[in-house]
Amino acid sequence: MRPIVRTLRLLPLFPAALISLLANPVHAGDERQLLAAINDYRTHNQRCGWRSVQATSPLVLKSNLALPVGYSGELRRRLREAGYQAGEVRSISLSRARDARAAFNMLRDDYCADLLDSQVSDIGISRNGNQWRLVLSRPLASAQLGDARSAGQALLAQVNAARAKPRQCGSKRFGAARALTWSTALGKAAQQHSRSMANRDYFSHNGPDGDSPFDRARAAGFKGRQVGENIAAGQGSPRAAMDSWLASPGHCANLMNPRFTQVGAAYASQTHSENGIYWTMMFGAP
């Protein structure tokens, strides 16, 4: 799951019509006032930190995403119990927001990337006094996965697009690297590991039987001497999985490593598992 990231503060952008709506609680509850403000924000082009973000679709308010403000348990499990199987999901908590306008200002200033994310489609909003909780999600049933082959080819295209230009991965700077070629053996190993994580409900580079990424690559027929692996869980599309890896310094370094020449990638899903969807990308070098 992608972490919530604090962003630079933005100048207020509050249309007059929106101010009027938020100032008049007679016509809507606090949750719906906040939803109206968020959707007005999403459906217009915006600045988020140093980025320009294109308008995206409005969010749909879902009652089974409205978790108690003080809930501190496992997010996906609680949503499953409420009848919602999440693909992409994240939670935001706010303090000292006295009304919907104050809550929106905090969200816009500190969580603009999450509010404007086109990968989420649904929202749950809860309030207790000045405390608020938002859950942003896309249901697993509508996750943009595609079949195994198309998802693998999408990831191949995305990793090569990332390698085509210099990139900063944490504190390390990488130059552009040559494109990777698809390895059937690494793709098979990636598929087996994603399926194992989904069916046996765990998230780790090492399998329950102790097998390592190198062990799995060898068993699948890969003959190279160097292997790397990225895994992710919960992302509802190949793009979301790739974005989560690029945002993580260690995973990003694997993606940009100039020594790697081959790649294989796959996902597997299991509605009864904790994270729902599991992704594996394996890299190899001669």
C-alpha cells in the first residue's frame, strides 16, 4: 500500500460557489459537504507540489468505507468484513478540523496527491468532533488488471520507460539504462511467487518453505548469475504497482540497475487474502 505523503502547501483555491456550499450546513451533512469540496477539486486541473495534475473523475461516497475515527486495526480486513473488497486503498486521519471547510483545507494542503489520484474511485468519510477519517479506495472487482499476459507486457513497457531517462532513487542518482528484455523463466518465477503470496496469504521475498528469489528463478529455468526482485501488494493496476516501486528507493534502484538485462513480472489475486492482489517483478543478469 502506498504511504501517505506530505506535500508542499498550496495557495487557497476556493471557488465562490464552493464557499457558499460549505458555509451552509442546512442543505447537507458535514460528510457530504466535504465530499462536494473534494470532487470539485478533483474535477479541475490542479497544482500539487511542483506537479500539474489533470482533472479526474469524482469520488463516490460509500457507507462501508466509513470506518470509525479511532479504528486502529488492519484496514483491508475491516473493509472485507464490511462487504468491500479493496484493490487500491489508503486511509487519512485529520485532527483539529472544526468543520468541512477546515478539513478540506488540511487535505488540500497536506494530501493533494491522494485526493487527486485517479487510481481511487470511492471514499468513506467519518467524523467525531474535530477528528476525521477518510478512506480512499478502488474496489478489487474493478481493478484495471487485464489478463496475465497483458499485465506483464504493461509492466515491461513501464519499466523500460522508467529506465529510459535518469532518475533519483532516494539518495542515489541513476543514469538512463538500456531496455530490459522479457524472460519467460523470470516471468514464470514471478507468477509462481505472486500466486503463492495470494493463495497462502503472506507478503515476503522468502516463501513459507524458505525459498529465495534466486531459488525460484533457478527452479523456473533461469540460468543467469544475478537476480533481483520487487514485490507489492494491494495495488489495483500495473501502473499503480510500478508507481509504488518508483516511490521506494530500494525498489526504484532495482528498476534502474544497469546490470540487469532481463525481466519477468506477474500478479495474482485472491479475494480472501489480506491484500487481495500481489505483484512480483524479477530481474536477471547473465
